[in-house]
Amino acid sequence: GDARVRGQTGVVSERRGSYPFIDFRLLNNTTLSGEIGTKKKVKRLLSFQRYFHASRLLRGIIPQASLYLLDEDYLGQARHMLSKVGMWDFDIFLFDRLTNGNSLVTLLCHLFNVHGLIHHFQLDMVTLHRFFVMVQEDYHSQNPYHNAVHAADVTQAMHCYLREPKLANFLTPSDIMLGLLAAAAHDVDHPGVNQPFLIKTKHHLASLYQNVSVLENHHWRSTIGMLRESRLLAHLPKEVTQDIEQQLGSLILATDINRQNEFLIRLKSHLDNQDLRLEDAQDRHFMLQIALKCADICNPCRVWDLSKQWSERVCEEFYRQGDLEQKFELEISPLCNQQKDTIPSIQIGFMTYIVEPLFERWAQFTGNTPLSENMLNHLRRNKAKWRSLLHKQHSSSRSNDHSGQVTGSQEQTLNEEETP
């Protein structure tokens, strides 16, 4: 039942991997626990699922999810939304409903067409669509946060950033395609738990990647596996496809939150020295990495209604991990204890130590464009709202007298955890 794909260069790509923590999740589900019984049975079930998925792909059967039918009214509304896909207030949740849960596939097809990538790279539309469906299906819909809707949201943000004049004037079709692909696939097959969880449960991926950028390496390898399976780029010269694969890896690995300071220091140095030369491919690639990092954590910079939904979703994912850890008598990870870590306190710390420093530098790079100013304004307003909610929590709670204090240890925590 091993569904790994080994490419010509020896890179092992994980496809629909079986995770020990999924055993925990299934066993934790009261409706399934009686039926499944033992971990051994769970592993057999998961192995079968992996085998079935792989054999379907090997037989060339297109997943049925790609053949979705929508009411004409919904299609019309979705098309109307796509005409405003470059607007920062784009509601990805509404778009996902209008496309019957196919927001990522629909968005990618539109953006590849808008940017002229299909024509430029002579891509086959059927193969392209099949690849997009593979990517969308490899996200776990049961994850509250790290799912295909998050991927679509990051992709839409990336589209907005690629249109910023400072960057757009220098981008090549390859840059644009890499940016969109990396955004779409940056969290593919995300298990819904963070790297420290995989390490302390001795997950095989943690061993494979020696506890370094474990999830990001897995997302990258999974993406390469799907690219090769789909044969989307098979008509391009081998050296071109190898370069695309390596650059995709460099972009996706940049989303590792543990490398936040590394990228911030480098960006600050470039901006202070004014030595960015976007005519050079290396500097353009670095700014694509920064753009993807921004897109990945831009939720606090969205309008309040959207930002709040994302905050609640990511905290729900954190709390689920904490519940698993408690159930199996593991130490509860930072930010994952629902009794101690409140949504407002988590978000205020995240905004203060992670989001603000990055977006202030991004605004400096873009030259304080309307989009950058808009994002920073939303960020400040949203932070003020979370502070207000935190104050209300403190006022109404006697026992939780220090839950909202953002301390130095919390700053360390936020830099160590994979945060949205």
C-alpha cells in the first residue's frame, strides 16, 4: 500500500501518506472507535486507502470530484467574482460555496488563463485541470484551517502581490507560474498538526527530513510527485522541468515559520542598502519567496469578517492538536491548550511578532502602494478589535487573569510553531 512516487532524480514524493496521528484522530472519533477497535485495524484501513488512491491514479482514472455540476445562477455569480479576483476584499469562503467546494481548481484555471500561462507554456487544458484537481484533493478537507480553501486564499493573495508595479514590471511568465503553483501547493497534504507534534510522536517524515522543515519538505515532494504523475510539464526540456521543481522547493520551504527571522534580516538588508536588482533572477526569486510568505500569513490583513473566520479556524486546529496530545498523555504544545490559550491572545501575539514586521517591510518594498496601505490599516484595526475582545474576556473572567499577556516566552513560541 505504499503510495510513494520515485522520480528520475531519486526524489521520493509522498502521496497520501499514512500518519500515526491519523490513528489518533480516528480513534478519537466516537462514531468510529467502536467499529475500528485497534490501531492495527486503523493502519490496515489507511494502507488500503493509500493503495486505492494510488491504483486509481496509475489506471489513469480522473477523480469524480473534477466533474462537478453547478446551478447556472451559481456559475454566474462565481464568474462575476472572478472578474474582481484582484480585489483585496475577495471573499474566498463565498467563492468556495459558489464553486461547490472547487475554489482552488476554478481559481487556478482562471489565473493561468488571465496571466497567459497556458499559451506561453503550451499547456494541455485537460492535463492542467487534472493536475489542479490532484492538488485540491490532496488537501485534507477535515482540517479547519490547512485545507484547499486556505490554499485558494493564499493563491488569490499571491495574484494580488504579483500585480504590484514594483514586482510586476520585472516578472517573467516562469516567475508568475512558479508563484501561483507554489501558493496553490504550499500546504498540500497538511496533516493538521505541526512539526513539533510529528517530531515528538516519532513520525516517519520527521526522521526522513531529520526534523528540519518537515512539513514544508513534504509539501514540496508531494507537489513534485503530482507534477510528474500528471505529466503536465513532460513536453518541456528536462533541464527546464528540473529547474521548476527546484525553484518550487525553494519557494515552499521559505514558508517555514522557523526561518522568519532569516528572511526578515535579509529583506531589511536589501531595503536599507537599496541593492535589490529585480532584473536579476536571484533577486526576483527572493522577492517571490517574500511574497509567498506574505500571502501565507495575510489573514490578519484581510477585512475583519474574513480575518476573524481564519483566526477561529486556525485556533480550532490548534485546539484539536491539544486535545489529541491530552488524550494520549503528551505534553500539550504551546497555543494548543483551549483552557489557557484564547483566540484573542494568540492572534495579538501572532500579529505583533510575526505579521507586522513582515508586512511593514513589504510595504517599504512596494513603495507604500494602496494595497500595502490597505493591508496595514486592516492589520491595525483587527489588532485593536482583538485587544478589545481580550479586555472583555479579562473583565468577565476572574480565573484567567493572565491569559492574554503577550510575554517573551510567547514570542519565542510564535517563532517556533507553524502559525497561520
